Amino acid sequence: MKNSIKVIGAGLAGCEAAWQIANAGYKVKLYEMKPLFKSPAHKSDMFAELVCSNSLKAARIDSAAGLLKEEMRRMGSISLMAADASSVAAGGALAVDRDRFSSYITEKIKNYENIEVVCEKIDNIDEDGLSVIATGPLTDEKLAEAIGDYCNQENLSFYDAAAPIVTKESIDMSKAFFAARYGKGGDDYINCPLNKEEYELFYNELINAESAPLKEFDKPLTVYEGCMPIEVLAKRGVDSIRFGPMKPVGLKDPATDRRPWAVVQLRKENAEGSLYNIVGFQTNLKFGEQKRVFSLIPGLQNAEFIRYGVMHRNTFINSAKLLNKDMSLRKNRNLFFAGQITGVEGYMESAASGIVAGKNVISRIEGKTEFILPDFTMTGALINYITDETVVNLQPMGANFGVLPSLDEHIRDKRERYAALAQRSLNWFCKER
């Protein structure tokens, strides 16, 4: 391979992609705009900067986050090497000294003979050579515009207004029912009916719940009606959401044979139907408040939230419509994407996608079969989720057991079930090695 592979962005995903490609013996040009230019979120000049937290979440393998990290270790993750070298005491979580973590990765990358670091801001897409775009949720405006032009602007989001997602098995179907409005679409939605008393209790708790503060760079210039937080819409009047996302028209509660006073609808989030999102409930409430208030909805009293609603600046592509499962663009298979710009959410999720993109660049160079992990691995399930063409409204997703296919046998105890799901994945990694 005469020309260097171009990797844009030296965050977690970009560094992982560059590391994988360089370790396979190929030359990489890693483009990073720091320290010449910085987004409002970044303070350090180092690579793989941890902006929001120094925690990489749970360490135990029978947790979704722990399983993801163990899979990454087995794929040669530089992030996990750095984490193990810079860990600090944090109970059952893997937490790191931020500076030592970033310094470790920066030194390894800069001193690798196969990697040339270029301090430059990239404004355009290179359609010719092999390249990986891993510029993160705060992608520079000019490059974001170029990506939007190349991929069709409607497939690029600049502001993440997402509704909570819950597991199907945690919804109490004795209080909810399947139906679509006016009988159109079959059992497309799960409906949680509320009577007047239940609605008024929910409404009062919602409008008085505590919101999460937005950072200056997270504040949108305009909040569009379609992205209006449910709590903001509710404050317009007691019936505002009952005539909005909670309207009961076209529905009949089979338990009463009457139309409910209000209804909350949940829609399938994935093809397997193991995850459901709460329709129209994009929110900026604090996570604890979401759990407290939304659990007042009949049928959701014991709901397992695998993703809470968020509202923040987040540039990401509609990977479900744009990417192949090897992280290459369907329009141009020489152009790969990795990191949070693809719709994965979280430090390690971003890094894992960089590993997958890097390994698939190698496969492309060597003319080998794509590196596609099984969907029963946590990494494979996340990639499968963001590239699933059946996903109607892609919302960024972090590691959770809800994205994995069910086990052949039903295990009632959740901890035991999660351990079995983790073991199924790791057994595959053992066989592959």
C-alpha cells in the first residue's frame, strides 16, 4: 500500500482506528486539529481527551459496560491499555487519571513509526484514498457541512433531542396493550393508558421535575416543535401534552372498552422488538427525575431504562441509512466512519467502533472478508443497531444487554442471565483466538 491511510480525529475512536491499522503494518496519517483549534468542550492538547467524566463505567464482565471492555481488550484496544496503566480506585467501576490516560495514548501514537500525526483542521472529504472520519459529536462546522453535503443533509443531526428507551420485558403488559391508532398498522405500538387522576398526577410531577443544566455550547439557537422537551411542552398548559404526544384519539383500552383520558405510546426501537422508545418524550430532565416521573406511567412502574432522554449538541450521521456493517459508507466503501459521529454513545462505545473501523480498513487493503462481529457480542450488537436499516429514528446508543439477542433458554434471574449473555460472547472470542 503506497499511500498512507487517512484517519481524521485523534479522539478515542480515531486513535483506536489508527492503532489497529498501524499494528497491521500500514502507514497512517492521523489528522488532529488540536492544539491549533479546539472545540468549546476540549481543554487539553492531548489525544483521547476524556471530557465529561473519568469513569469508564462498570468493570465486572457480567455488566454491559464490562463486557464491552473485555471484548475490546481481546481485540487489542489501546484505550484499555491506557486505562489499565492509569486506573484509580472507584469501587466496581473502571476509572482513570484523565491526564495519565490521555498522555499514555498520545505518547504511544506519536512515537509509533507507522503513524504520522498531522496538526491540521480538515474541511473536506477525500473521496479517493482510504480514510476514517472519527471527529466526534462536536465535529468542526465546515467538515460537518461537507459531510452533510456528501451524505444528504437530512441524514446529519446537529442536536440530539432523544426520548428514553426501555426494555420490552420490563413493561407491565397487564396495564398496557398493543394497538395502533384507528387499527392501522396492527400491533405497532405498546400503549400505556392513563385515567384523569393518573394523568394529573403525572402532569404535575413532570412540570415540577428538575432539568439538567445545558452547557453553553450545548444550547441550541432554536428549539423546533418536533424537538421540544416534553416538560417544556407540558408547561404550556394542562392539556398541552394530552393533545400532543399523549393524545388518546383512535385508541380503545381493552380493559375498559373506552378511550383513555391520555395515553403514552412506545414504539419498537430495534427489529427484534427487545427495546422500545417512549414516543414524543424527548427530554432534558435529570436522569433520576426521568426514572421517578416516567415510572408513574401505568405499565412503566418497573421499566428498565437502558437509555435516558438527552438534549445536547451532538453531530451524528444517520448510520442506519448510510453505513454498511463494516462501518464503510454505502455511497463510498473507501470512506469509513467511527466514534460518536456514527451514533454510538459513550467513551468505550466510541473506542470500540474505532477498532471495528480500523480492522475493516485492513480487510479492505488485504482484500479479505469484512470484519463483522456476531450480534451476540456487545460490540457486534452496537454496530448492528446503528447500521440496522429498520431503525426509523436512530438515537445514539450505549452498551446495554437489551441490544443482544435472547438466550436459547430463559433465565429468570437478571444477574445470572447477564452472566450467561456475557459468557456467550466471550466463548466466541476464545474460539476465534
